[in-house]
Amino acid sequence: MAKTKKLPNPESTDIEEKAKRDYKDTLFRFIFKGEDDRSKGWLLSLYNALNDSNYTDINDLQITTIQNALFLTMKDDLSFLIDSEMNLYEHQSTVNPNMPLRGLMYFAKLYQSYIAGRKQMLYGSTVVKIPAPKFVVFYNGTTKQDDIIKYRLSDAFEKSTEPGEFEWTCTVLNVNANHNPALQKKCKALYDYSNFVANVRKRITSGQERDEAVKAAVDDAINGKLLDGLFEEQKWEIIGLMLAEFDQEIYEKTVREEGRAEGAQQKAIEDARSFYENGASVELIAKSLKMTVEQVKEIVMLPIKQKAETAQA
């Protein structure tokens, strides 16, 4: 008789530690990654909702996702071919205007793989035809955003070019609850996902501990039969995914806040030196920049000390 594998008792598992250790997906990707027929069906439904199309055969989708191509933490990218289009879907819980550049880098790898798989030559006299690119980011963070935002690679150019000469566009869709209602109405899987995340955040805002809020929201999703029973089938997997996502959100928020603080500090140092060079007194600079006199003295004297030390060396 074959031995059955005994599953661990989830209630006795430290879910938070397990999440940090084991879960690197996002729930969005877990739902739409297309690794089985049901998931492919949800992905096809999402594509249809975005493009007003009506594909019904999941075999029309060819998954092309490159595992760990760019992102070392969350594997939150989804790419697939359909109807001569190369689609890249990305989930983000933070605002990131660098998405066009990230998408360009990812598409380069996709096209490289596409051409190599067909043994096409780039050095001949015939144009190598490639699928048209389409890049969509699904945003569900807490920072207020419009329903639709367009980021363009040209916005990052240090020097302007002719309009449209070099461009790469990223369309960001806000998929929080009550945003893009027409899109969510067309894709029930997206609607269920968005409302589940909203439930988790609502519970946390009302004072529930994060772990309890996630577990309770999952139970609500089970009772509501969201995503065709996925929450009941994968309850503890989804709890782990959500806890890992919230950890990632907190980490990214901390990094951004530290970056802003560091930038503000550097600007204050530059301002202090500029004011001093233009004849302002140390006392006035300290008062204007809300520093101590000792701090200002250290800032304005540092370049002089460094110059003297260099001369002695």
C-alpha cells in the first residue's frame, strides 16, 4: 500500500515565518500565471476584458514568462503570446515611473528568445517580423492613482528627441476596488481579486492585526466562493502569499522613505554650503535650515578640512 503524505497542521505553523521563507509570488500572478487550464482561462478572460476581444480557446495563449529574468524578490511578471501580440502584464503595489525602462529590458529578453526559437537571422536583407508589444501594469497600492496612467520611456530621456522617434509605453491600470469598473465587470477573476485585497486592507485599517485580517478575508472569500473555489483549495498558500506581499510592501515603503530622508538631508547640506559661500552667517543658516550652529559649522568646514588633508598627503 502506498504511503500517503501527511500534511502539516496549518494552525500549528508559524505562517508569517513560512511566508517570508517560502513565498515569492504575488497573489495576482498566482491567479493569472496560466500554469493550468483554469488559470489560463482567467488570463484569457483578462486579456479579452482589456482588448474587447472574445477568445474562448485557452490554447490560443502561449505563455512566455521568463522566470527570475529581472526581479530577484517577487516573480510578478506574466508574459504571453496571442494573435501576433507579445503581452507583458505586471502587478505593482507601489508607484513606479521606471516601468517603461523595466519593460523595455524584459521585452528585449522576450524577443531574443522568440527569434532564437525560430532560428531567424537579424543580419539578412529581409525584415524579421516580430509580435507587437503590449505592456500593462495592474496597480493595487494604497497611494491614490487615476484609473489609467501612461508612462513613456521618453519622459526619462536626459535630452529630448523627435516625438515618437524612440518610445516605449507602459499603461498602468488601477485595479483597486471601485476603480476601472467596466474592466472589472468584464473579468470576474480580476473583480474577485480586487475585492479580496480591499477586504484585507479594510480589516487592517479597522484595527485587526495583519495576520488575522488576511485569514479572515480568506475565510470571507471561501464563503463567497470567490475565484471558483480557489481560496478554499489553496487557503494556506494564499495566506502565505498575502503575508509575503505585505512584507514586500512595507520593505519598499521603508526604502522609499529612507531615500527621501537621505535626499532631504543632502539638499540641506548643499543649501548650507551655498548660503555660507554667499556670505550668510552660521547662525542665520542654522535658523533657516532648522539645524544647530554646531551642525552648520561641521558642514561648511568639512570641504576645507578635506582640502587641507589632501594637501598634506
